[in-house]
Amino acid sequence: NAANDPLPTLYWTDGLVSFTGGTLLDGASLSGRVLTASGQALRNATVVLTDAAGGRRTAVTGSFGTYEFTGLETGRWYLVTVQSKRFRFASRVIEVDDNIAGFTLIGLE
């Protein structure tokens, strides 16, 4: 553009849309808490977010069991898993269409 900033470019390949250069979308966010089966916050658990292409992002929970992912592509499905030394968690699949807050993950035992 006139300010010499990169412009967003949209590419459509095999049904997948990707954006390069500039800022077209800031992306969505996913946040929530990780809790034990008894409802207590789980600190230092690793939340893993995996996209359909196998790309992985991780977040470590804070003292109140909170985590957050930002800059997620909307309209995509993600696999959410929790890694903990003391507790087991079921994997969950979520479609991100907008910002999601309060996505709570509860331990099985």
C-alpha cells in the first residue's frame, strides 16, 4: 500500500484458505481451565492443541489452572489434549469459529 506495508493476500489451494502478508484476521482465541476430577485447579499441566495438519501448540496452566491460545484460525477443528503426571484426561475435539472462553478440561481420576 502507500505506507509500504504488506497487504494481506488470500490463497485458495485444494479447499484450504491461507493468508500471507499483512493482517487480515487476528485469529480467534481459546481459553479455559484445567481441573481435577474433584474440581480443583491443576497447575503446571500442559494443554496441547493440534490442528488437522498436525501442527501443535502448547500452553502450561497457571496457578488457577488457566490456559490460553491466541491467533487461531477460525473455521478449523482442533484436538485438545492435557498432559499431566498425576491425572488422565480424555481428548476433546473443538471447532473454533470465534473466541472461546471457559473451555474447561476435567480429569478422569
